Amino acid sequence: MIDAIIRLCQPIVFPGFRSDAIPGDHALNRFPGFASCCMLPLSIWATSCLEPAGMKRSHLLHQLIALLIAFLLQPACHSMAQDAGQQIRSAVSRAAQSVVRIRVIGGEQTVDGNTVSSLTTSGIVLTQAGQILSSSFAFQGRAAAVTVETSSGERRAARLVAVDHVRRLVLLQADGTDWQPPTIVPREQIQVGQHAIALGRFYDSQQPSVSSGIISALNRIHGRAVQTDAKISPVNYGGALIDLSGAVLGILVPLSPRGRGNPSAGIEWYDSGIGFAIPMSDAGLVAARLQAGKDLQPGLAGLQLTAPGPFSDRVSIRRVQPLSPAQKAGIRPGDRLLQAGDRPITRLSSLEEVLAAKYAGDVIELTLQRDGQPLQVSLELVDRIPPGAAGYAGVILPAPSTPENPDGQVGPDLQAMLKPRSLPDTPVLVQTIPGSPAALAGLPAEAELVAVNDKPLKGLRSFLSPDLRLQAGTEISLAWRKPQSGDVQTLKLTAGPLPENVTTVDPQILTETKARTAQKDASIPSREELPIEGLGSCTVILPTPSTGRRPAPVVLLSADAESEAAILQRWGSLLADYQLMLLIPRTPARTPLTADDAPLVLASLQLASSKYSADQSALIVMATAPQTELAWQFASGNSQVTADLVLQSGWVSEFLLQEVSGAGRSVMLLDRPEKTENKLLLERSRSALQNAGFWVPKSDTEQSTELRIANWSVLLRAW
């Protein structure tokens, strides 16, 4: 009611006010001091009008005073609105000559996958000598020509000097020496809440487009950008974000927390009140590096981290990528990460925030803790970690069962639960795959490994050491003996590459001879339905009887349209023969799984590990095209759990592979498209996966899908 009365009074107090003004455009909305000055007396008056009749007479004097104040303030309020508008116009006028219009002509420019003949974008003058800084958004291909238009409309030739792929900036060199650089605001002087005006030149070089707002946050996108609520159109990327004095706060760019490596990531924020700008003082430092003519690439360390929880300060190294700076520096899985540079590591995202702003060639100091002792290492980041060919000796390591946990409680430390609960110091009894490098070197079908490369083995935990991660072409010395025999023999072999094709493997190789009698009496698999509070449930199908080896889980992400009877009919005795277990996560409504159901899948895996002692050396997720995004969360290495992937239909796009290393993981593509275009896309995906380091074997198309996966699972468990 009060709002209605105030709105009725506004035309009286403010004759120029339009009741249909767009929110955000009127001075009342953009200048809070102006609104408070003019509307407070009216609010007092309107409130008093609603008081009970008995009280109105006693407050009549207050009402008259409030109205009098409002009318007396009208000229001042009107003047404030005019002053605010004049401030914006003056700021734009001072900065306008430093914001230029850029045309990118021909070449391989693309927008949403479509080739275009030219693109128009904005830029900021850096020097009188014609250095121009812009966003890389309009420079995604090889431009045939680039021109820059001055504020007066004069068109001048320019060339691309270099690109910053971290902050999405490009440096241009334009003809002429009479350019007008702006005043730059130091980063430390930018404050949350201060007025900000976004400028760009797209439609007309004479008048820049203008959008006003405020600085809504600092240090966004891992510390690279400031955030503003001014509307930023994609055509104005490369333009300036200025303050009310006309000094440049930053350069407008599209950024996204998850879009590292994708020059278009961030445009989805348009018209949402979220825009980003690289502080101009930072951009100037970047431009100085780009002058050398060499692109700046994201810096990679080759580390994957783990922690008991997302907010835990106990951050440890989960995986070190082969041939990476981290491996060369001697970092090992299990090392605790304490500090990166001068920043303490207090949560999982801390290192990412440090590395996200670094370039290839930058050096970073890490402080670690190993066996309770501090350790300092220095890493020189690289733009690409060579995938390297994973090595293959061809022996199956044991995976002894551990006691089941009948409660199957889901604890907070998922990563700890997914590790084998005990890696015994018992003898390492292995089975040798026929035709493998180990078999060809003379290792018998069953043997006990005593030492590798003259280092005595301390049970299975020795194989967690990075020293025993094989690379194709490396020579290995094995000390071995026959089971229950004291005669130690030695042999040498050269690790081969992983097989290009998955061939039929006798599943007997997965079990010791003494356990094979029980395996012949395999019966119908057992089934359990496990509720997962707040997420859904998981159907678990187990092989019976147990052979003493932990079963490898196969997670079916696309089983919502099938009956369990049909699933069991297809898998049949393969579960017992190859020691596999099926996990079928289900939502409460039994709807198809989506990328948002990753917590349900994680909880299902945790139950499989804690309750059934699942073998994590061959964790497989299986999906069709609609569940590719969900499955990729586990295959890409960006989840708490890393899995190998089977795609029954569809393929992995090159976009998903940006900055992903597949070392140590495998993807099996089973789709057999009929259209020529889809065949080409499938082969392109296979090639991109291999280039990223994934093992992408082919399989016998005459075999059933389930048998192909079962044979593949044997090789996944091999060393």
C-alpha cells in the first residue's frame, strides 16, 4: 500500500518521472543516494497516512513537514539526477577515443560452429604506437586480415601479434602513431560497489555502446577477473570497463570457471547480471609478454589431488601424470600438499586457483610433506604433457578378497573407501597372459614375483610406486620363482604397448589353480537392492560363488529402459567367469540418469567398495550417448573416482578432451554408425582420445558387447 501511495506521488514530486521506466535505467535505481534523498520524506508521509484515525490528528504536523521537505528537495534531487547523467556522459567522453572498433576478416572464423566471412569486436588502445588489446573471442580462427577503426571512423590495417589463452586476450599492432591510450586504474584500487560503465564499439564507431552497473565482486574465475552486473553483449567483448572518471578498470572478456581452454566459455552469462573483466593493470603486464610474438598457454603440472572432503585442509597427491613436471620433480602419490608459492593449500581448489593464472614456462614452488617430513620442490609448468605410450608386461596381479562390511556404511572419505582396505605383504602370485611380453620372455603361466629391477617387492603395495608404472619400450628385470619353490630365477623383458585389439582371453587366468574348481560350479548371480538416502538406490548383481578375487565393478548408467531379466540374460555366466559385478544406480523416480546424478554414482561405488570389497583396478562405467556427460565425469579424471569408459553409442567430442590427460585410462567405443559423417566423427573421436593418452582398443565386432567388455576387463587388470 505504501509503495502504491509513493508511486502516485512521484509524478507530483518528480514531474519528469516515467512510471513505465525500465528497472535499472532510472536514476532512482542506479543512484541510491538520490533515491534516499527524495523518497524518505514521502515514505514518512505515506506511512502516517495509514495510521489509525485517532492518531492521524496528532501527526498532522509531521505529515505537513514531510511533504514540505519533499517539495523543497525536489530541485536538489532533480539536480542530482542531472549530475549523475552528466558524470556518465563525461566518463564515456574521456574514454571513448581509447575504445576502438575491430573487424576480423575471412580465414577460419567460426561462430557456433558456422564459418563466417567477418566478425566485428571491440578493443582498447594501449600505446600511442598502435598496440591494441582485445578479447580472443573473435580470433578463434586464422584471420585473413584485421582492421582497426579509430573513434573518428578512420580504418587502419593491423596484425595479430600473439594470444593469451589463459585470460582470453589478443595483442594487435595497428598502423599509426597517434593513438590515444586511456588512464588505467591500478588493480588494488578497484572496490566492490563502485560504479562501472561498460563500453564497446560494434554498430557505430562514432558512438560507443554504454551499459552501467557496479563492481559486484573481485578475484573471480580463480583470481583472474573482476565481476560486474553491467550488461555485456558478446559483440562488445574486448571493450572497456571504466569508472566515473573515465579511467579503465578492465577489459571485457568471456570467462567461465569450467571453460578453461574454450575461447567461447562464459558467453552464457550474458543478460544474467554477470560479466567479467580482466583488470587493466594485469592486462598491461600480459601485453608486455605478448610483445615477443609468442602465444601464452595454460601451465600444466600433471597433478591430481584428493582430500577427505571438499573443505578439508588435508590435501594429498592422488595421482602423478607420467612424463609431467610433477613426476620429474619427484612428487609421489600420497604426498601431502601444504603450500603453492606463498599460498597455503587449505582445500582441494586451492592449487587450481594458483595454477589457473599461470602460464607454460612459469615456475612454481610447492611445499610437501612426506613421511612427516617437509619437502620443497620446484616445477616448471608446460603447455602440453606428452601422453606417452603406457607399457604392458602381460601379467595379472592378485586381487585377494577382504572381509565384507555387511553394514556398507557410506562414510565421508570416498577416496579412502575406494582404496583396497589392505594391501598385504603376502607373496605376489601372478598369472601370465599368453602371447604377452612376459610370456615371450619366459615367465611361466603362474609365478611368484620376488623383485622388479633389482628392488625387492613388499607385497602389492609395491605396485603403487610410480617406479613400477610401465612405459612402452622400457626394459624390465624380473626376479621370480615358481609358487612354493625357493629357486629364484631372473629374466629381462621389454614392455610393449597396450594391444591395439582386445582378443579373447581365457578367464581362468584371473584365478589361481586351486580356486578354479569352485568356479566351475557357478550358479545364478545374487542380487541386492541398496537404498542410498536422498539420492535413490543401487541394484547390485554379484557373481556366485566367489573365487577369492575381488570382483571388478561395471556401472550401467543407461539401464533405465531395460529389465533386470534382460540384463542378466546377456551377462549370464560372464560375471562369475570374469569376476565382474554389476551396479545399476537408479533415481527415486526411475528416470534416466543425467550429469546431475554423479553423487548417486559415487555413492554406489562407495557401497560396492565398502560392502563387497570391489576391485578398483578395473572400474568400468558403461553408457549410451545420452549419459556421455555423466560418464565423462569419471573417465576424465575430474572426479573423486577415476574409471575406464565404455560408450555403446556416440563418441567423446574434442571439446570434452581439452586439457584432459588420459594416461593410465582406457575408453572403448562400440558404436557402429551407418552414416559416413558419423563414421568420420567416431574415428576423429578415437584419434583425439589416443592423442590425449587414452588407450582406445578395438574389439571383435562378431562377439557380444558383454563378452567384449569382459575380455577388455582382463587387460585392464594386467600389469
